[in-house]
Amino acid sequence: MDVESDSAFSANAKEARNYVKFYRQWVRNNFKSKEQGVEVGDQMDFIIIICPGQPKSEVRRKATDADKVQYRHEWQAYSEGKEHQQAGTPIEVLPGLANGMADALKSVYIYTIEQMAELSDLSLQKVGMGGNEIRQRCRAYLSKNSVQVSELQAKLDEALAAIAQLQQGTQEKVRQKPGPKPKLKMVA
């Protein structure tokens, strides 16, 4: 199966859509095993490529030099021993995403807002009800001129300011310790 590469990064290119991960696996060396009379093998690099929204499109195979070039950022992270991270804006960041929906999207290998925004109609069917709305919201989120994003950002800024004021008030109340009450003088 040919999986279209969209992991190429350039100044104006969108982030990678495919879920790509490199990993190591032990592979039996038949010749050496037969020659030595014991199991002999080597650790080899493999790659898994999955098109978001289509988990059955999974490709697992030995990693080639072409893979290392084509998915250079993922390869570099793997080579440096870094934990696998999908390039792009995490899907959890999308304002108004229902509880648990991020996990549901991840179950079909949609980890980033960029992946969801570029999801094909065929793959969108795997997301289920509300998928088209989420895709539109992801596209709006990525659009710098989006009125919806500006409105959501304004609401978020207001909420953060209110939280900061509440925290400030709470801290001031904690600092003010009640002292002895002033005594009243009686005038005769």
C-alpha cells in the first residue's frame, strides 16, 4: 500500500498528517541461526505509518533510508531517544472540545488540530457524529483571520483575567489575619 507522504516540513508547509513512528524490533537471522545451532538475530529499525482516521491503513515494515529522509523529524527524535510526539498542535488545545473527544480522536490516530483540519471525507466517517463540526472548528482555529477564533480567544482572555482577579483576592484575604478587635471607650 502506498501511503502519501505529508511529513515534509517547509516554511509554509502544513504539519505532518500521517501518524509516523520508528521503533526497534528483534529479527531472526536464519543463516546465522542455522550455522550456530541457536537463535541468532539483530535489533532492526522499523516504521509504522497510519493515515489519520483510517487505522486499517497501517503500514509496518523495516525502515529504509528513504523513510529516514522523508520523515526526518520523526527519525531524528527517535535517534535521539526522545519520546514519540506527533508534530503539530495537540488536539486537546482545540477550544470547546467535549470531554473524552480528544481520546476518541486519538483512537483513530488523530493527534493534532492540523490532522483533523485536513481529514478527508472518507476518514471523517471514522470520527462519527459531530466530526464535520470538529473539522470545521479545527480549520477555523488554524485560520489566522477567523472571527470564531478571535471571539473564542477574547472569551478565554476574559476568563483568565477573572481567574487572576479571584486568585489575587484569595491571596489578599489569606494575608490579612484578623487581629484583636479595637476596644470601645465609653463616654459618660
